[in-house]
Amino acid sequence: MPAYPGDRAAEITAALGALPAGSPVSEVARRLLDLFTGGSIAPGTRLPPERQLALTLGVGRSAVREALAALEILGIVDVRPGSGTYLRGQASELLPQTLRWGLLIGERNTAELLELRSGLEIYVARLAAGRADGATGAALAGHLERMRATVGDLKAFARADLAFHDVLAEIAGNATLVDQLHVVRALLQVYADRAVRGGAEAATALAEHEIICTAVVAGDEDAAASAMAVHMTTASSRLAAASAE
């Protein structure tokens, strides 16, 4: 095999090792991800061919092909027909995608995702209260006004609700935390779109957001976290009911 820039096939295959017999595609993907995000492989490195990866991992070529195809969809690798498969990005850039993949290939448990979302949102509210200033507080209040104005239009209300939480996350100023929150929200979005199903539920959500906004603007971290905890309890109940349906 001719040499190419970044040719580290022997090194890569040695680092992988064999998987237990009968390992599913998800395990193949996990093993590859562990290696890709470990920081030892430079972006742009060409990976060994499917045949070599399959032999090293002790699995069929179809399992390797499916794992690489899924990783390509998620932006982890770049498959170039006639050239090969290449690693994309630095390890730190791949982490948000890795988290998304880990959640998608695992058994998705809605209750656990709701718990994770609640914890993240509560911490975001606490951080935002400690970091908000006049401009960011005004932006948050502006989205609260959008929610108030659209309480009779559930689709528009849901968009304004999401925008409120997005601005809150921006104020929190922790990019890694926001990445994780976006992943969890994306996995729950199919239920979130139909979670608020009537005027009474919209009014409850609006009232909860008003308390959160007031605490954040006032810089009261404990009050903001407590208000978000209350909101997450009711919001999670609605999402759980939507998922059950």
C-alpha cells in the first residue's frame, strides 16, 4: 500500500484491538469514537481501510461500514470515495458530536433524559443570574414578552419559550454546558413540540418563566435555580405525558 500524508494505519489498528465476538454496530462505533476523541490522531489523518479495521476489530466489514457511515452523518469522519476515510476536527471539536452519538446509539430512556435536562437547566439559570447585566436581562425580558403575546398561539408560544431558554443559556456563558443542553433538547424535541396543549398549560408556563426572569434580572442565583426547578417539574411532567402518548 502506498504511503499517504498522515498514514498511521498500523498505529491506529494496534490501538483499536479486537472486540468480543458478536459485537453490534454500536460497539464498533464506540470503539472508534474512543480512539478518535483521545487526541492521539490528528485531524485529516486517513484511517485504515474497512477490511483492515474489520480484521483488527474481529467483526464483519458491514459492521465497520455502518459504523463509519453513522459517524460521517454526525461529522466525526469524512468519507471520500476513491480516497478513503479521514478524521475531521480536533478532539475537543468532536466532543459535542460524540455526546450526541453516545445518546443516540444507547437505549434512549426518556425519564433519564428529562432528569438530565432538568439538572442542566437549573444550573444554567443559576449561572445566568450571576452573570446577567442590563443588556442581557433586557433581552431575556424581551423573549418573555414574546411568550406573553403568543399565549393564544401554541406553536408561536413554543418558539418563544425555546428562545427564552436559548437566551438564558447564552447569558450563562458556559459553551460546554450549552452543548450538552442542546443535545438533550434535540432528543426530546419530538415531544416538546406538543407538550403544551392548551391555554391553561401555556399560562402556567408563562407564570413560571416570569418568576425565572425576575430572579435572573435581580441577580438572585438561589431564587433563579429554585424557580427553574419548579418549572422543570411541570415541564417534565408535560413532556413525559407527551412521550407516553
